[in-house]
Amino acid sequence: MSRKEILLGLAVALALRLGFGAHSFDGKRLFGSLDFEILAANLLEHGVYSMAPPTPTAGREPGYPLFIAGLYGVSGGSPWSVLAGQALLSAATVYLISCLAALVFDQWAGRFAFWLSCFYPYFIYYSAYFFRETLLAFLLAGVFLVLIRSGAREGGGLGAAAGAGGLAGWICLTNGAQSLAVAAVAAAAALEPRPAGAAGGRRWKRALVFLLPVAGMVGLWVGRNLVVMGAFIPASSLVGEQMYWALRVPYEALGTEEEFRLMGREGDDTEFQRLAHLPEVEGNKAFQRAAFRLIKERPAAYLRDCAGRFLGIWRIVPRDRNYTHKYSLVRLLALLSDGWILPLALLGLALGRRSHWVRGMAAFVFAMTMTYSVSQAPIRYRVPAMSLVLVLAAGGASGLRRLAAGRSAGLPS
């Protein structure tokens, strides 16, 4: 692509994200997972990572709240800074995805991925709210781009591997559920064949350098929790509650009276309400014990539910819920985007299966899906991985283009 086309596309991407954000914002407070915003504000105002100062918490990983706190710090706490910051981050992700597709497949795929990512509706939507998906999508695209670009260098690109590890560590600090998938990336870095003529066959040193900053960043969070919370918490102290919730409430019952019947309301004498009022660390352990008890009671049903969640996170159309927009519009946009993007990505995976990094992308997506299948799997959780899926879709589109060109060339004049 020419410089003008790139600048035009980035301007369009930024305008779409800022425009939707301005349309959705009521001028007071952004919608989304407000826990992150509360943590960021309390960190700036009170100097403590807490939902209710001075009591500390480990209920949310710090990666995204620190991102918000940084934006608030330079803007005086303006929500517009989050809209602008996430719009810029999402537009940058468009460019990273384009570079990835060009590296892994070809220049035409890079151009296709660029414009596809520019208009991808879920990227536009989540940049306008307090959700960590925009940050994660950017970090994930950055990890793969740095590793792939540096992989062909003589000496293995150890400095770049450390930089990619820093980005991957921030992924783990933003959402601990991505840790297994990050480990899959480390394995891909270790197994990447060296360039022709280079000594050695594998890159274990490069993988180790990649993992060091990941371990260091996660270690800081774990150490903080050991000192401040008095417990080993590698990700979030909400893990137990989330597991219990997923085991007790079928997805189709979320937000309905059936959910309240199973879990109870504030003041009801149900197991969930009793455990929910325990201190944070004690409650997390109690919820985990209760969740494992439920699994032991119905292991076959649990495995069946895991399989359903594994497939469900990649369903094309979201289930009907209390959306901020009409469900008919949500359904239409899903069919017009993921309705053809996901099948095209499967084609790209099939066509590019001999490429080491195509397999590495597939390994990340598989590991991420496996992680979510054991607990909760709304399709929002797949949005960060769409950075890789869009690359694969561009590869599939490029393959179809070559096939069409080959058939055209074979036609009689």
C-alpha cells in the first residue's frame, strides 16, 4: 500500500471509532466493566489498588486499570481520554494486523486485512467502552508481529524477543486467562526453524528470553498479592466466583428470573449469597471448593458443558440479551462480518498450515478457547484473538484470489 492509502485508512479507522464513541457516550460516564475504572480512579486519588479504599483488592488484574489510570493522569480524569486513547490503540491495531498478514501471507493479504480490520464492527464497538478487549487486541498483534519480524534475523533477535515478552506479560497482567495461550506463543518461538544456513535447529534461548519479562511482570503481581492480600493469587481473586457462577447458571438463564432463583437475591439464604459475603480471599477459596464439588457431582455434564462453551465462543450470532442496541442490528452486523470472516479464516488456516506462524496463531486461539471453555465463554472474550483471525481470513481471501486468477488464466481466449 502507498503511504497515502495507509494514512487514509488509519484516518477512516480513527474517525469511525471516535464517531461511535462520541455517539455512545452520554457525557458523564462510559459504559462497560466499571470495576476497571473504579480501580484506576482510586489508584490515582488514594494511591491504593482498591474498590473501596483503603481495603486492597486482587479482584481484577492490573493491566487495564493501569492503562486507564495513565490516561486519566494526563487528562485530569476525563472519560474522553479513554475514548481517544482506545480509538488510537484500535487504529494502530489495524496497521499491525495488516503488517502481520503481509508477513505471513503476501502483500495483497496485508492490504485486505488492513481494510477489513478498519471496518470490523467489534473493534469499533469495544473501543467505546470500559472493556479490556481493545488493549488486548493491540498487545496480541504486537507480540506476533515483533516475534515474526525478528525471527528471520541472524542471532535470533533476542532483544526483540524480550520486547515481545514484555507485551505478552502485559497481556497476562490484563487478563490472566490468557496465560496458557501466551505459553503457546513461547512454545511457537522455541520451535521456530532457523533461517536457512543458520546454525542450530531450534530457538530455546529465544523462547527463554521471551518468557523472562512475562515471568517478571506476573511475578510482581503475585508478590504484591502475597504481601498485601496474604494469598497466592496469580491472576484474579474472582476466579472461584466465576467458576461457580458458570457451573450453577446456564448461559441461557443469565439475566433472567431463573438466575435469581438459582443464585438468590441480596439477603437470600443461598449458597452463593453466603459465600459472596465472605472476605475476598476466603470467599475465592470457598467458591473454588464449591465449584470443584459441583464438577465432581456431575463430571459428564461438566465435560459436555465445556465442549459447548468451546464451540460457543466461536458462534457467529450472539445470543439475545439486554444489549445497548437492538438485537436485530447486532444479529445483522454479526452475519455481515463474522458470518463470512470466520469461514474465510478456516480456509486461510488450511491454506497456510505449512507456515510455522500460522500454526502458532492457531495454537494461541486453541489454547485461549480451551481456557475459556472451563468456565465462561461469551463471544466478547474472543475479540482480542480476532487480531489473528483477521490475518488468517486475509490469507483465505488471498488464496481464493489466486485460485480465481488461475482459473481465469486457463480459460480459452
